[in-house]
Amino acid sequence: MTLSYDEAAAQITAPGERFETGEIVVRGVTYTAFTTTPATMRDLFDLTRGYGPTTFLVYEDESYTYDEVFTAADGLGATLQQRYGVVKGDRVAIAMRNFPEWIMAYLATLSIGAVCVSMNAWWTADELSYGLEDSGAKVLVADEERVERTRGSAARLGFATVGVRLGAGVLADDVDRWEDVVVAGAEFERVDIEPDADATILYTSGTTGRPKGAVSTHRSIIQALMGFSCKVTLDSLRRPDEAAGRTGASVFILIVPLFHVTGNVPVLLGSLASGLKLVIMHKWDPLRALQLIEREKVTNFVGVPTQSWDLLEHPDFAKYDTSTLTSVGGGGAPAPPQLVNRVANSFAAAKPSIGYGMTETNAYGPGNSGTDYTDHPTSTGRATPILQLEVRDPAGNAVPAGTSGEICMKGPNLIRGYWNRPEATAETFVDGWLQTGDLGRIDEEGFVYVEDRAKDMILRAGENVYSAEVEAAIYEHPAIYEAAVFGVPHERLGEEVAVAVVPRPGQTIDVAEFTAFLKERIAPFKVPTQVMTFNEALPRNPAGKILKRNLRDQFTADS
């Protein structure tokens, strides 16, 4: 007999089960939480040390076992304490590409009770300086490029720098080389760490002003991590046929930055907690991804929808063996239904998946996968056992099923707030509820539909236009490779609908034909009246999200 979603959830969260849930109180707020978890991240790391000789990280032609990674991390932990005087609660920043040392530095920092500040590696010198000063970092661990960008701020702010993979010609009088100061296997002092102590600061990309540092505790990260594992177990219980035939351990490929919450929590920590192999890409390249998927027998591909699209669109896609893939998807932005169907039909075994999370939720939220996703291709899935969801009207009242409003979330996986931003924290988190700023609805079955960002919704002559809906229709056009819909000022209408499109190679966009195509699929007031054509990829932030504000500014400047 097939279990319903609620029946499966009740079964795996019952007393005595691995995902048993109960009520806890954190900072005066009551949450439903998993009750059989490690207390801190260090406790989690201690459990994973048992994987010892198993391969953990593969980077290009380098390979590291769990033993080797923890030996290096322990050595850095001792160096941070003994050489740089890092104590519990101090901030240690990491600014580098996705190198193995990023992960070693992360493990070391959390193991000694310090707070890991994940710096955006794409930031300019000025932006890096801001993050380092805002967080009050005591030590920076950085690769060669970021070492050069932060020399000025290091001199001004006085933090120490540990350089990773520095070339022979790099002047390092003011930088300690990793290999000179880290003694692999050295023992660090195991200070007491509380579950609700600060663990990480990840800076949100932001659309206006300086980014905010989202602060997660040890408890909130572990709850999110357990949530992802719980969702996999729940789906396997409900749909055992989709898991049938899978053999061997899963292998993840890291295609998004580690400073982004998706790369950090579900991918890195998800691999670590289960003793899996993690294949690290130097940078995103669909051809290289295909090569690594074949070489390393990758099973899980987690990124933003554009990366799945890039993979499928690559001219050499059919030349590589992708039969080991069991899941292709991710999050960060809605996936067009056409992409969901292509993923479902283009791989030997892989099922499409998507998750609706954000930095403030440690990436954990409603998830959709397999037949649920193909049956509901515009939904991001249903709530999970520890997560409460509501859709609210502008007055803050919950609205009935099927009614649009602001999506709000409550759970022990939420960040505790923004670093040194009490006003922003109070504005975003109310009575334990995160006000996401996303507009959407929940249907009678509990499926969540994210319609737009509140600030991205277009108000045209009193009519609400949701960009995600318009983009879904646009992606049905055979000549479209990439599209982004946004609003631009209009004297009479208030706003009109604009779109930036990238055609497929060898294709052109005939605006009249394109407009007629859309009018057959969406209401006339939703059809873009302004079309911008680009011959290269649209601008994105480090998380892979298209920068609509940049496109809007460019359109306004050109008008």
C-alpha cells in the first residue's frame, strides 16, 4: 500500500525512530525539532571521523580521505589557537575558490568553537574589506587571488592571513603560508561549545546596500542537515520503486560555491555526514562537469536551474555516460516546467528535484522530486516535519489554501539573525517566523508555489504580473536559451513588463513572432512589451541568480 505524505512523515518521526521529533524552546520560541541529533557541529565531525580511509574529496587529480582531511583540519585548528590566539566566538574568515583547504578550514574553525565567516570569493577588494571589518575577523584563510585583494585591509584592520596554494613568486612577508604554519595532526584544545553558539556567518547577496551577515548556530545547521536526510528517507518510503536498483554509495559533485548556503549545507555537509565522496570543480563548466560525472560516477547534481540547463544543452552531452546520476536539480530560482520535463526524460535514471530554501533557512525548506515534481512541475514541494509554513496577507494574517500572499516559515533551522543588525533581524523575524519576502500560495495538498519575489512582482495598471509565470511560458519557445522578466517604469501603467532573452546558438528572436507565441499562452497584460536580446549569458550573482536589478538599470539607462 502506498503511504501518503503525512503517513510517511508520521512514521519516520515517531518516538524511537531516527528522525524522532519533539518540542524545544530556543531564545523563547517553541519549535518542532529533531531530538536525536549531535549537539554541535564538532560532535557531528567526530562521528564522521569513523569513515577514516574512505575517499572524501576529489579535486582535479588530487584525492583526500576522511583521515587526511581531518588530520589537516586538526593541524589548522591548533595553529589558529596557538599561533593566532583564536578563542571561542572569534571569527575566522575564509576567502578562496572551492579548494580542499576551504573545507579543512571550515572544519577547523567550527571544531575550536570559533565562527566561520564564508566570504564571497567574487567580491572586490572593497567588498572583501567590508565583510572582514563587519564581521571583525581575527584571521583570514585565503587563496592567492584573495590574498592580493585583501593586503590593504589586512594592514588597516590588523587581522592575520594564512595563504593557501600561493605561487612561488607571491610576496608573503605579511602572509603565513599554509604549509609553513599548519602541522598536520597537531591537537587542538577541545573547548566547550553550546548548541546555540554562533557557528557561521554567510553574507546574503542583497539587492540594495551592503550585504547582511546571516548568523547560524550549531543547532540550526544540524537541524537543517537532518531535515534534508529526513526528506530523502520520507521519499524512499513513499516511492520505493524510484529507489529500486540503486547500488553503491552516492557521489556528489560540487558545482556551486562553498560560500553559498547550497554548497555549504546540503552538498558539503550532506556528503560529510553520510561518509560520501565529494567531487570538487575548480569552476563551473558544463563540459568539465560531464567529464567528471563519467569519471567519478557522480550520482547527485545539485545547483541552480541554469546549470542543469547548461548540462543538457551542451553539444557533447550524449557523448558522456551520465547513467550513474540519480538526482538532478537544486534550487536558488524556480525551474521552468520545460526543464523539469527535460531532466525527467534525458537521463537513464536521474529524477528531477528542487528545493525552496535560502541563506536564512540554511537552504532547508519545501522540496519536490521524482513523480511529485513531474506531476507538479511549477511547485517547490511540501513542508517537512520540522518546518511550519504559512501564506499571509499584508496585515500578517494567514490566508486560505490557494490564496496568494507572502510565504512565511518557522523552524529550528532558521538563522538566529543578522550580524550586528538588530533592526533588520527584528524586521525579518517575528515571533520565530521568517518573513521571506517571497509571494506564493499553498494548494489543498500542501504543495507550495513560489510566484515571485515581493520586490520583483510587476504591478502593471493595477494587475499583478509574476515574473516566474511569464518566464515559464517564455521557456516553451524553441529559440530561447535563457530569459529574465522584470518590470520597468511606465508613465501611464506604472510599470510595464520587460524581458531579457538569450537565444540558442544559431537562433534569432523575431519580436513579433515571439509576442504572438506568448499571447497564445498567457494573458495579454503579462506579455512583455519590451524585449532585450543578449548574445551572452545574463549577469548573475555568485549564487547563480540572474541580476534583474542590473538588467532593469541597463534598460532604464538605454531608454
